[in-house]
Amino acid sequence: MITSLAGGRVLAEKHGATPPRVVALHGWGRDGTDFATVLSGLDAVSIHLPGFGPAPAPDDVWGTEDYADLVAEAIAAYAPIVIVAHSFGGRVAVRLAARRPELVRALVLTGVPLVRLAPPTRPPLAFRLARWANARGLLSDQRMDALRNERGSADYRAAHGVMRGIMVRAVNENYDDELAVLAGTTLPMRFVWGAADTAAPTDAGRVAAERAGAPFRTVDGCAHLLTGDLELAVREELLSVLAETEEPA
């Protein structure tokens, strides 16, 4: 069931009753329906982040801080609230928890690219020369876009217009300050990773958890997508943190 938040500016899948105890934030190229199993039987909302599912894209190239501001507006009436987030949604969740701690009761993260263990690979000389030529009008934008598509990931090739700009911006963001802020809090956190995750490498996830001061759990036989045993493990950790943070009656 789709509901609206923040005066109609945010669309979300509604689970259970209002007020929600949990808000879910999905990964890149996904939407709020990803959390149907994780949130089953709970009072929760799973937000369709702008540009995904039925939610229209932003007018401008947003960073995750812009998404975090919108989520903050959407959940303010129900805060503090437990956030469960996957991949891109986890980037937003970390920004939100560090910037607006009064809104967040706990965090459960899975497959979130927060730390880069090695510097990005430098593009080959031919590609750098093509960028140089394009910047000077010697190579068409159409040809330059084709070259970028050849080098880009499947997500990059699938993104168009403002969403491609948002993806590039997010990939180049740094979360060191946010992880340091979280490490200095008592916020309950859980990091749950597929042992075979390569989109958000498990080793980098473990480092991020250490920097945030959070426990780190791996699930054998699982990769990046929120399916199967990983989905069940995320639900298990979510139920655990809900019990831990339950307010006395």
C-alpha cells in the first residue's frame, strides 16, 4: 500500500499501523518494495527515494545529504525511528544519522559502500585524451557519452539525465566524517553483509563497521542484493535492535 509523507513530497510503501517504528531506504536502481519480507508484520514505511520506482527524480543533481534532508522531513513526525537501509539508501541513512541524530533510534545497514580501501583506478590515457578533446570542443558530446558508457558500470549505463549525475556524485562522496561522528555516539548499529558482496566489498564493509564502532556480521552464500538468507539476516538484526531499543510501556 502506497502512502505519502512530508506533505506529499515522499512516497512510501506502508506496512502495519501508524506511527511507524521503522523506516527502510532501498539501494540504487531498486525501490521501496525491496523490504516487504524484512518489514513483514512491523509498523513501518519503506520509502521510494526520488528517482526510483514511482517517485519522480529531483530537478537537480542531488547528493546524499539532499536525500537525507528529505527523509528527515518525512520521518520527523515519528522520530526517533529505527532505520534499515541497503546500499545507496545506507549512504543516505549514515548522512542522516550523523547530521540529525535526534531523528534516529538505531541503524541496520547492509551492503553500503562507505569506505574505499584502494584509490580509484586512473582512466587509460586514451580516455583522458578524449575528455581533454571533448572539453575543447574537438570531440562531440555524443561520442564522449559513448566512451563513458563503454567504461561505466551497468548501473551507470542504466541511469540517464539527472540520475546519472546523482550516481556519479554519490560514488565520489566520502563518509569518513560521518563514521567518526557515529563512533562517538551510543546509537545502536548493526552491519550485515553478504560474504560474497563485490558491489560493496565485504572487507570495506568491515572497516566501515570498525570505524563506526558497530558489530559486523557476514552471511555466507550471499552477495549484494537483499534476497534469500541475507534478507532473513537483516530482518533478524532489525528485530533484535527493535527489542533492544523498545521503550518501556
